[in-house]
Amino acid sequence: MKKAYAKVKAREKASEEVHHLTNADSSNDPIDPAPASLELHPDRQAMVDASHARQSHSFSRREPSLDKPRSRVRQPKQSPYQRELELGAQRRAQIESKKNATEARHKDRRAMAKAKRPGKDGKMKLGRQGTVLLSRIKRMASEGGI
């Protein structure tokens, strides 16, 4: 970066010397040179901006900026019992699912026993057995047993 800046500076110095020499030759002409603008050439401005950005970026890594106070974002404090709480929640869910499965099996067993009892005419209730078996198959399929 310093080399590039030195080259640009040398070119400007050379162009100024040439400009002064041409003005010195025509010293009898009272023409005032145009006032130099304060704006930098776009290429030079880009180099200055790039070096400034690089310096400010490396500076911000080393030290926090003094312009604005640094607000720390605190992470929530870890609970010492977080793992135990998660395990407890899993265990409760397992117990609940087992309880529901047991109740469903018990309900199916009672319904099948009722369906197998003979009716008033002494014959088995086949339609009732079919609905019990169908509900059992649906339950097993939803649980992934089939």
C-alpha cells in the first residue's frame, strides 16, 4: 500500500514540476492557473478509503471503540437442574403414553368379552366383534405396531 501511494505521489510531483516549468517558460503571460480543486482523484480516494477501512477494522478488533459504550448481551444463566428437568419431562411423557396404551388394551379386552357373550337368542354378536377388531387394528397401526 505504501509503495502504491509513493508511486502516485511521485507521479503528482513530476506533473507539478512539468506544470511549473511550462508556466516558467511563459512567465510573460499573466494567466493565472486554475485553482486546484480540493477533491481527490477517484482512484486515490478509493485507495485512501480502503486503507482507512483496513486500519479501523484492525483497530476495532484490538480495542473496543470509545465512541459508544459497549452493551453486553448476557446469556441466560444455565440452570444446574436443566438436564434433570428434561429427563423428568421425558419420563412423564413415557408414563402417560404407557398409561394410555394400557387403558386402550383394557377397553378392547372388555369390549371383546362383551361381544363374545351370547345375545338373547343364544348366538354370538359377530358385528360387535368386527368393530372391536377394527378399532384394535386402527390403534396398532397408529402406534406403528403393524
